[in-house]
Amino acid sequence: MRLSILDQSPIATGKSKAEALRETIALARAAEEEGYHRFWLAEHHDSPGFAGTTPSLMALAVLEATTMITVGSGGVLLGLHEPWQVAEAFEILAALHPGRVNLGVGRAGSGGTGTFNEKVIELQARLGLVPGTREREDLDIWLLGAGTGSAPLAAATGSGYAHAHFLNTGSARTALAHYRKNFQAGTVRREPETLLAVRVIAATTDAQAHELANPVRLWRARKDLGRDEPFPVSTNPANWSSEEIRRSENTEARLIVGAADDIALQLSDLADELDVEELMISTPVPRLVDRINSNRLLARAVARLFPADESAIAGKDKPKNASPRFSHS
């Protein structure tokens, strides 16, 4: 089981977007130290809660600040961009940091020309990632999905497939099964490759973890109720409105919260259940120190759970362009 990170550059109440972006870079450095495999950056627009609008620019900043962790987009909202623009940006990233770049693309957004499927095919052609073109090892592509729509295209184009379990817990099994069954080898990937993005908040104890999760619960509830705001730094559920409480309960299934050792077991079971090779962790708690600590505790709990791979935690000892892994068989 490999562990990776998706960071959305959450903005805490009282902090600026610039501070949130700098915190993302600090989080990436800490993730590399703990042996995480990938670090992906999200794309959000007009969002008071998330600062990351341009994952290619943030990916460059993270690549320059680290030495070996794989970095990419999770993902570029291809509906908002033309394929040639995305291809040129990621060609530059791959040229500067070959072998460390992932291009993850998602369906959200609309604009420009062509359908999503047409844009993906054009993007792959421009990057030389279609059958009959040169093989390349400096860049690969992933399609992102929260339902079942992107998995068939990922399979048909030989892309990796990343499923957003934290957005939709009910569609993963169907989407992943279709992807694996129908996968066609491409120029980069000969076998299907999957990951599951999960929202995780870990601490030393259950009580501490749930306290850290409360601002995320309240932020999500308010967003669903039409109040899109920065993340509250701390909050007491006793002060929430009845609507906020009800809404937070509706989304509880999409959160995995608790003591790190317990979460490691839950994640191992989830990976086995859905037959995924990799879990990508999203932890949008408002304080950077808590995000770093959650990731650290989880990485070390997984290393204890699978002691044969304990050396993977020492990512800083790996050679450049290595892929630190937490794995089990």
C-alpha cells in the first residue's frame, strides 16, 4: 500500500492565500521526509477556502523545493483549458524534473472547444502518449473521477485512474472494476494503475483527531448550506446550528478520523477491499502543524503495520527520482 498526498492549499480564517500556498510547499517538504510517494496539487477557482488555482505553477514550486517525491496535478480541470496550453506547461515541468511529474486531469469545468474525451485524446497526442509514438519516462497522465464516467476513458487511453473516494464513497468499486477489466496498455503504462483519494485526519488519540476534524466538518456543512468561507481554526459543535449539525452528519461517511494506528488498519482494509495499490491522503485541517503531524503519524503507523517495509519511511535516504513506497503483499 503506497501513501501519497493531495493538498488543496486550505485557507484558515485570518490567513491570506499567499500564506496558504507557502504552507503547501512546507507540507510537501515534510511529506518527502516521511517517505510519501506522490504530492498532488488541486485546482479550485473563486474559492474562499482553497488557494490553489494553478496546479502547474504550484507543481513547479514544489518540485523546486523537493528532491525526489513525485509531483503532479490532482487535477487540472481540463474543461477550463485548451489541451495545447496544458501540454506545454507540463512539458516544461517534465523537462526540468524528468521522471517526477504526473499530469492528473479532471472533468470539472467547461469552456473552450471540444468535449472532455476529445480534449484528453488531443492532450495525450500532444504529449506523445498515444500508441505508435515514442515511449517516454519523464511524464505520465492520470484521469480523475468521482463517479463512473472517467474510468472507461482512462482504461481506453492507458492512463492511470484516480478515484475521489472522499467525494463519492459509493462509486469506487464499479469504476475501478471497469477500469481494470477494460484497460489497454499505453506508451507509459503496461498494466492498470489505480489510486484512491481519501480524506483522513489522524492524531495520537481519537479525541484529538475528532477535535481537529471539527473545523473541517463545520466548513463542509456551511459550504453545502451556501456559505463558502475560509476554514475556521477551531470550533465547538455545541455552538453549531441545527442545520450545520444535520449537514455535517450527512458527510461523515466521507471522513476517516481517529488515532493513527486505527486509521492505518482501516486504510489497509479499504485498499484490500477495493484492490487499490495506493491511497492518496487529503487532510484539509486549517493549521499547517496539524496537517504535518497527521501525515507523519499516519506514515509511521503504516510502517509499523507493515514492518518489512519500515525502511520506506526514510525517504530522504533514497536516491533522486526514487519512488518511496509503503507496500504489502
